[in-house]
Amino acid sequence: MNHDPTRQRALAFVLSAVLLCLNSGCMVKKVQKLDVSKVAQPQQEHIVGVTTKSGDEVGFDPPGGLVNRDAIEAKVRNVAYSIAIQDVQRLWVERQGISAPRTIGLTVGIAAAALGTLVAIAAIAWATKQSCPFVYSWDGTKYVFDAEPYGGAITRGLERDDYSELEHLREQNGQYRLLLTNEVDETQFTNLMELWVVDHAPGVRVVSDERGSLHGLTGIQTLTAASDRHGNDLLPWLRSTDRKIWEPDAIPEPDGNLRQEVILTFPKPVGATQANFIANAATGLWGSYMIKRMVELRGREAASWLVSLDKDPTQVAALEAWGAREETYRLRIEVEEPTGWEVRGAVPNGGPLLAEDRVIPLDVSRVRGNQLRIRLRPPVGFWAFNSFVVAYGAGQAVSLSRVAAKSGITWDGKNILPALAATDDQYYPMPSTTDRAELTFPAPPRKSGMDRTVFLHSRGWYQLHLSENGAPDTVNLTKLTSVPGAPVQFAVDRFAEWQKGAIH
């Protein structure tokens, strides 16, 4: 299983390169994490690490690893290390390349927590990633990638609110600092940015649902089992929020099935009737790319179609119903009951590079026994799963302080505070990948003996930069909207073309 597939084209830039290339492009060493099958001659590559099939990520001491017959030999922390190639999922291959200042010249000290330290998030698959701005939190020493709001809002008619926990945000000198950037080929329109600061009792986990209701939860229950339809153990991928992401390729199952199946098992207290299912999941990178590819099927009419959504709530509702029907951008949650698997909720979509915790209340009053079994059936290529937990009961009420920004300055000195102060017709537009702005917020005084969780409440949408100008592809458009399963088959076909090099 490839738990991180479309990232096989991703480039990981070390921060030392940032220091050297702040103001101009330069030669840097780039690390690609490639499937073993994609490396034709591993013995000729500079291998600096591996991802094992068991999910471990192992970085090698300089100068790296050597291929010795069917094994890779290296040193890890000055201790001899050897692994059979058949036990390796991905090779970390270091190569020389040109790096543009757009990708790594944002600010000194950016770190990408989602993919590990010393990785510049802007280098991730620029050609495939399609959605939303990046938000970095100041952790006291550096900016850390911490939120990717309003994914999928590809026109103003789809504009939406987002609620992102800022795990890395730290107070410094009485204030919080955020960095907002555009790092992909689109124009982003941000309408609102404010902080929600929640002080709560230790041991309470505060999680938002997709509509911004905050839930104070205790007694978190972790997975006791997780498997796919073939019985493969998925616990290493799904039991905790970490860097191990379960994200299958857009490739059919051996029997031709275009859906995976994930069955999650949790302990369940006797008499529990409500479960708060906390999903750390997101739209997959390939699924994100398919948004643009499907829109471009409309050719020269694509832009006008997107504008038509802005004035027609009926069209918007139909589009959302289509995504829910196909489960490409909204995934049904099934609970095992005496009558079989019953739909009791849905996992919302999210940005492809950084999954957010979302709580989905589930009615489990019909579940019998001392365990709760949940089934997810994601279409291949459209979803990435990090972790799942549950908490039972209604949870605790929480109180929050809404904190408005006290400053918002773009990279070229413009004041954007009025544009971000409220939900209205004023937006901060970012049409270029050089656009970025820094915001500061006053930090409310802490309450003695209380822990603190901070959320970013934001609202906005983004405009795709489309390249298709020909006639609409009416055959594929009709099939996508009227034939169940056609959007997934379309994504699978495009993935096969990409693997062959037909898509760049």
C-alpha cells in the first residue's frame, strides 16, 4: 500500500537552502520520496533515507545509503543499518535542481509540521495541488504550516467559513502572529480572519465541527482495530495523528473495484447512545487536482459556469449533492447495527496538504455490545486519512473569546485589516504566488490553571487559473454528472495517463 502516493513528485527543501536563496533562484538539493517501482536504477541514486512498508521513516547519516544486491545499507545515528529492498515502500532520492524564489523565499524559519521538520511546504506538487491559501503560525522561533482553509470553494458562490485549530501558535510579547500566503496557481480571496481563543480545564479536548460549533470532549477512545476489506492492518496509519498518512493511489482494486473499504473498531461503554467521531482526514492530492481537471472539461465556458454558481443557490446545492453522492468530497460514515451498516454521518472535505480534526456526532443508540464499528468506503484517489478517535456523551460546553486582528500588512506594505475584519463584500485578494501578508492578534490574558486551544475562523474562496479555451467536452461532462461512479473512473484514467507521462 502506498500511503502517500501523489507526493511521489513532491520536493522536500531543507531550510539551509532557504537561507541561501531568499532573493534569487539557485541550485539546491531536492529530495524526492519515490515508490521503489519508480526508481529504475537505485544503485545510481543518492539515497538519503527510506519509508518502510511498516510505515517507519528512516533518514540516513551522510553520505547516504548504498544498494548491495537486494538490500540498502547505511548508518543511522552512527549505527549500521540494513533493510531489504522488498521491505521498502519509498526511496528518498536526493537530486540537484533549480529552485525558484517563489517556492522557498517566503520567510526565514518556515517549517512544515505536516510533513516533518526541515521541509518547505511550498515545494509540494505545485502542479497538482489545487485549493486554498496556506496559513503559518508563529511558534516563538519560526513560522510553521498550520492551516489550509476553505478547500473546494472554487467560486464566490461556494465561499465558506473554516475553523482550523492552530496547534503551533504560541504567544510572544502579548500577541499572536500568522503568515498568510498564496503558493499555488490561483487567485485567493479572503473575507475574514479572526482567532477563537478557548480556555478550558486540563484534559478537555476542544474540537470543531464543520459549522464551527466547538465541543469540549473527555474520555477519548482510540482505535482497537482498523483494517481494509482484505484484512490488512491499518492501525499503524490510523491510530494517531502523525506523519503516516493512509492515501491510496487512484488505482482500481485487483477486482476492478474503485472504492476502498476501511473498518474502524472502538470500545463502546454500555448504554452509550451518542459518539463524537473525530476524523483527521482530508481531500487527497489527486482528488484536489481533479477539481481543476473536471472544471476544465467545460473549455471556454468554464469561467462563465463558475460565475453562474455565484447567483444560483440551486446549482450550488446540486453540485454539493453530486459530491455527496459520489463521496468524492463528502464521505459517508456507516455504523454497524443489528440491521447492517447504516449511514449516520459524513466526513467533510478539507485541504489536501494539512488535515484538520473535525468532530461528527453519531447516533449509536442502536449499536449492541461493547464495541463500535464504523465503515468508510472512500473512492480511490480522493481521500487521505491520518487518524480517528471517538468520545462518548454530549461533551462539555465551552466558552470562547473572539479576537480580531490588530494589524494586517502585506509583503509590499499595504494595510489589509479592513478587508479581513468582517464577513462583507471586502476581500484581500492574492492573485500571485508572491503574495503574502502577516497578521498580529492581541493574546487574551490566560486563566489560571486552564489550558488553551486557539482556532482560526476564516472565510473565503479561490479562483482557479484555467488554461482550457476549446469547446466543452460534452461527452465526459454528461457522463460525470449522470453516471454514478464516473467521476472516480475519470480520476483513475487521468492518474494512469499521469503515470505514463501523458499529463505533466
